[in-house]
Amino acid sequence: MDYNFTPMENLVVTLLCEGKGLTKIAKKLNRSHETIRGQFTNCMQKTDTHSQLELAVKILREMYDVR
């Protein structure tokens, strides 16, 4: 499913699905904690999810077509 993620949102979600947390993602991308939190918030709104875990599970299920 296409959620119209920006390139940065796509990267943040990819890193989340690889098991990285918000702080590690911020450090890896040389961005502030608040900036990455905002990216997560945007992604959760676009996917109608309410937590980072729910977001990661939804994306991974869709990637692997698991119901």
C-alpha cells in the first residue's frame, strides 16, 4: 500500500522496521530527536496507527503479505 511517505519518512520507517529506536535513528541521520519524532507522527497519521510498534508491524505485514 502506498502511504505517500516523503523520502525521509520512508527512511525513518525502514530504520524502525530494522529494529532501531527513535534516538538511534536521530543519531544515524544526524537529526534532532524532535525532528524524528515529527517524522514518526506523520507516518502514524498516514497509516492510521498509534505507536511506533503498531506502525512497524503494519508495514512489515504489508511487505510480507501476512494477515
